Amino acid sequence: MAIVTTALNELCAELHNRMPVVLGPETWPAWLGEEPTDARQLKAMLAPYPSEEMTCWPVSTRVGNVKNNDPSLRADFSALNLRRWLAAGCWSS
């Protein structure tokens, strides 16, 4: 397995120094070799995904540790729920 990275879009630039390539469903057949595609078309798919089509929300630092694998990693961290999690001491590594 490999994670292909690309230049940052505006949203991800606030968070990290690289971002994964995100392929929209319309590109899947060409990327997976189900349709004829040349190198130029494949390279064009490596462009940053549009920021306006992405959503960003806070997650626990527990997400960054591969030892953690439980449903709480997918918790809702909306503003209200984030306050509850912080109050309960759940925002720790």
C-alpha cells in the first residue's frame, strides 16, 4: 500500500505540510485502468482536491496513535460535543 501525496490546498495548508491525493469518483475508472488513459491524464489527477469540497473538524490526538482503534475515534466533535469531551477529559493522547 502507498499513500500518494500532492501539493496542499488552502484547507489542508492550515493543518499539515502535505496532503493525500483525493480522487473523485469520476476519476476512478481511469485511475484503476478500467478506461484507456495516458500519463498526462493520470498526472492531472494528482492535483490538490478543491478545498470547497472538503470539510475539516477537530479530532482527538488519540487518532494519531495506531494502538487506538475504537468507536470513540469517530466521535462528533461539533462545538457543543467538543466542549463536553474537553470537560470529560477525553482530549488526551
